[in-house]
Amino acid sequence: QVQLVESGGGLVQAGGSLRLSCAASGRTFSRYGMDWFRQAPGKEREFVATISKSGGSTYYINSVKGRFTISRDIANNTVNLQMNSLKPEDTAVYYCKANFDTLTVWGQGILVTVSS
């Protein structure tokens, strides 16, 4: 059964950094596009970043451009989100999403809290 598991979240002071990782079982990431979403308290889930099948193309929402980097580690079948210069408004549960050919799979989410 396909599963995605996020790791690397936690509490960080404003201006600090965290690296989130998304690990998959049952599928290989390299053939599929991968996304990161987030859901802040009292807000709807929103798109954050995406990476193409090969890792050659990425896209970010304006609020995280220049601060967040999405990347693939094909050898370890993981997708990462490096988050730098974190702001309190980045506080949210972050979700990894796999865009498989006939199936979309979401991770359970991991909490990132940025203190002011």
C-alpha cells in the first residue's frame, strides 16, 4: 500500500531554518511530480511548492520564493523542502503530495511552528 511520511518539523525561532523530508513506500518518486502543501490554523490548505518528475522544474508561491527550496533525492526516494528565513506566518501543518498517474496520495502532515 502506498504511504507518504513527512519528517523534520518542529519549533524554530523566526529567521531560522528547517528541512522537511517526504519518504515513500510502494512507489518510486522519480517518475512523478511531487508537491508540498500547508494548512495554517483557521485557514484552508494551500499549495506551497512543486517539483517535476525529473526534478528539473520547480514552482513556488510568491510568499516563499527565495526562502524555500524543493528538491529530489532519487537514490533515497525522498522529496525535501528546505525552509530558510522562516516567518511566524509559515506556521502550519505541512503535507507532502504525490501525483501518481491514476492516484493522488497525501502524507499525514507534520507541524512547523515558527515563534516570533
